[in-house]
Amino acid sequence: MAIVHSPSRTSDALNAWLVTAGVVLLALLTLYLVGFDQGAISRSGMYMHELMHDGRHLLGVPCH
């Protein structure tokens, strides 16, 4: 015999809201790092700077 768990609608809505908020925050952080950081946070040398620079060109964000 299987036990069936049916969560309440409020917990489903809360979980969906938390996942959505997490994805939006991650997207905004990525947009900041690629579009506006200019090496201030990414302290891993020129490799990361060049990677972000190429990402700005790929997204069409002006960087020069």
C-alpha cells in the first residue's frame, strides 16, 4: 500500500514563489557581472575579465 502525500496549496504557491525569486536574483546577478562589473568583483585575473568582455559583446551591451 502506498502513502500519498498531497501538500497544501499554500506550500505549493510558496515553493513556486521561492523558486521564481531565486531564478530572478540569479539572473540579475549574472546580468550585473556580465554587463556592468568591469572586473570590480571578478578578481580572478584577465581570463575572467576577457570572458565577461566577450559576453558583453555577445549580448550587445556597449562596453567601449
